[in-house]
Amino acid sequence: MNCEDFSKLPIYLIGAGNVASHLGIAFHKSGIAIKSIWSRNIYNAITLSKIINSGHTDNLNVISNEKAVYIISVPDNVISDIVKIIGKNNSILIHTSGSTSIDILQSYSDNYGVFYPLQTFSKTKKDIDFNEIPVLIEFSNNLVNELLISWCNLIGVKYTNADSEQRMKLHIAAVFANNFTNHMFAIAQELSETYKIDFNLLRPLIAETFEKIKSFNPKDIQTGPAIRNDEETIKLHLKSLSNNPDLAKIYSFVSESIIQMHKKEK
Amino acid sequence: MNCEDFSKLPIYLIGAGNVASHLGIAFHKSGIAIKSIWSRNIYNAITLSKIINSGHTDNLNVISNEKAVYIISVPDNVISDIVKIIGKNNSILIHTSGSTSIDILQSYSDNYGVFYPLQTFSKTKKDIDFNEIPVLIEFSNNLVNELLISWCNLIGVKYTNADSEQRMKLHIAAVFANNFTNHMFAIAQELSETYKIDFNLLRPLIAETFEKIKSFNPKDIQTGPAIRNDEETIKLHLKSLSNNPDLAKIYSFVSESIIQMHKKEK
């Protein structure tokens, strides 16, 4: 067992969504060949296979007959259904999920791990510099560890060891730092449309928000009516949002959260 | 009256906070002299006066005896107290607030206006390129309009005419686009501290969040558990946040808002 070299095994990419596509392309660019891509949607598999010069299928049984490495990059709630089918031959099972424990894989193989790139991936935006992305890895044994590290070295990413609990916690922080900030921008965009204001007027403000974050801790640079305890402005804004109760609720809630966070500091 | 040229009058800067400091410096750099700065806190007035080579005082009566231009850059709820004292001699009263109506100035002069730079200003971050900042202006008469435009031209900023209602609505959008996004980063930072995770691991994600915003509409690039309707992950995250009910509430609330926004689109 110890003389095995997992890097000689064929690699199958399970999934052709946002993460799978960016991973597949990064592997391909780094000279790591993907033998075939599976997707429930064969058209997605075909599209990606053309870019990374691999096979494609929508039938898991076809690609589960040999000992292989499976990179499972599918929605979290589908992982267990997938591994039930491909988890044979003591194959190497690697999932790429932030919030799914490594334990989901343990009944199907001795060789399993996690390769979680901490980044936001959209198919609409293709040029992501993988070298800048922290990858969190976890593994069931040293051979899997070596395989994951060899991938990181070939792609040129920095990796960090993290157990499933740490990875999930970082994922929660990432939800706030990316998904929720993006939603705040989306609300600003929606408000601009409602108010017939040019969203571009806000772009210098957004750019400065980001510039500040590069050099300062976000807590130290909070501005706005809430941190000033400017109740009159908050009331005025809430009144203006009263025809949109959902937004008013978010406004009032996040303002309260800002007040609470900075009260603790004083 | 029409032959008056307000640009010959002395300019007093009322306030020495975040906005006042950045404005004072921008005016000074553009060759627009500030005669004196008033602040309730004389030390703040002195600090700023040294940078922009002006006088300083904490006594409004001292600077209200002549016809002058007053740039009133103080917390919104203090503006009316200030103008009660300085609003004499039909002086030119200009406030810099996003959400305060121009009407607050009308009882004290015929000559009043608003000069609102749509940006986030912190004293901790000094180097702001004013040329990039949209300034919204409003005015009671053409002479004030000319004065405001001459400032914009000297400083080199793009100005947009906006009435008080439009300005307040843009301010609300700005609260979401800056204050609330920054708070989401602050929560991510706080979570990293609680979880003993290096906040720097999140920086590439934050950088990519902003890179995407430059080229795409935020609504079109939303990612994360909420837009995927990934209830299991949301439940898992809420369970993990259960020892911090405030954060759990924000998490649940913003996730719901994401789901609602994108449901409308489908």
C-alpha cells in the first residue's frame, strides 16, 4: 500500500458547475490530465470537455469500473448519492466542498480527502488566477495527502491543512465576506433602478470600500449613520424604504448589528 | 444682486470631522483658501488648520460677523443649531450632508446650497483622489450654482445636479454599498478571530468580490448557499452560529433576502 503512487491513476471530474469548471481548467493548464467529466447535464460536460480536452459522460457507472481518482465537485446534498455509485475499488475520493465533512466519504474507501479552494467562482467570469487562491486540504492518509500536495504544487496554489470543522467555519466567514457583501451591492443596484439613479455613481464608493479593506481592518473603518448613532438619518431612511418592508428590515437589522458590534468596543 | 461674485467672499469650514477634513484638504490643494475652521473640539480644528494653513476657532460668534461662505460639514442633527448662529448677513450656507434636505437652510439666507461628495471618508485613510468622487449639488439660486460649479472645476470633480429627495435615495443605496458591505467584512473578521482563523485567508476572496463587481452587475454574480437554495448548508451554518444569536439572525435574514431577490427573477 505504501508504495502506491496515486498520481499515476486516471482522474475523473464529477461535476461541471462553477467550481468544477474552474478546477478542471486549472488542472488542465497545469498539465494534470482529466480523463473524463461527468455531469447530470451532458451539455455542460461536453462544453467543459472541449476546453480541457477530456472525455465526457452523464453515466457514472461507465467511469466507476477501475481504481481512479474522483474529484467530486457537485452540490453538497448530491455528494452522498454520487459516492454510493463511484465509491468502489478503494478509489481515491476527493470532494471540494467548504461545509461538507470529510466523513461523508469514509464508508466508501480508505483513500479520501478534501480539496477546497476558498474563492467565489462564476461561469460568467473565466479568468481567475488560481495562484492567489488559498486551498484547504484534508486527507484520510498520507498517500492522499501527497496527491493533494502534488496538485497544489503543480497548479501553484498555497495550501493550508484544515479539518472539517475549521473549513466549515472559514466557509461561514466567507459567506459574510463574499456572498453577503455581494448581496448588499445587489440591493444598492436594485435601489438605483427603483430610484432611477445611475448605479455608476456608486462605483467610486465601491472602489474605495475595497481600497480601504486592503490596508485596514474593516472594524476600524466603519462609517455611516449607524456607527455615528445618527438616529434621525436612520429613521429617515427607514421611512423612505417603508414601501419595501424586506429592505427596511435588512436596513434596520444591519444598522442594529453595527451599533451592537461597536458598542462592545467602547 | 446679479453682479455679486460669491467666489470673492471668505470661506469658513464648519466642522473638522471625516468629511470636513477631506474637503478642507481638497479645497486647499486646489488653491481655494479656507479662512478659518470651526470645531466644537478646538484640537481637531487646530490639527486641520495646520494642514490647510487656515485659522481655527471653537467660537461660532467670532466668525459670523461678515458676509461669508460657510461650508457646514457636521453631523446632520447639529446643522440646524449651527445655522441659527451663522445664518446672518445673507451669507452663503452650504451643507455637505447626503440625507439632510436643502430646506433646513432656507430660513436663514437667500443663498444656500448642498455640496455632497458621494464617498466614504475616514481620518485613518488620508489619500483619497477627489477627482474620482461624484459630487451632488443643489442650490437656491444661480449665484450659488456658479459658486458650487467653480469649486467642482477647481477641485476637478464631476458634479451632478440632484434634488434633496434624489440625494437621500442615493445615500440609502450608498449605505448598502459601503457601510453594510464593510460591516459584513467586519463580521467575517470577528468570526475569524473567534474561530482563530487567519483573516488573510479571506483576502483573495474579498479581492475577487470587487474584481467581479467592476465588470458585472452584482445580481448576476451572486454565489453561495442561499442562491443555490442549499438548505442543508444554511442549516449547518446556523447551527454553528447558534452561540451567537445576533449573527445567526443576520445570516438567516440576508440569506432569505438573497432567496427572495432571485425568486423574483425566475
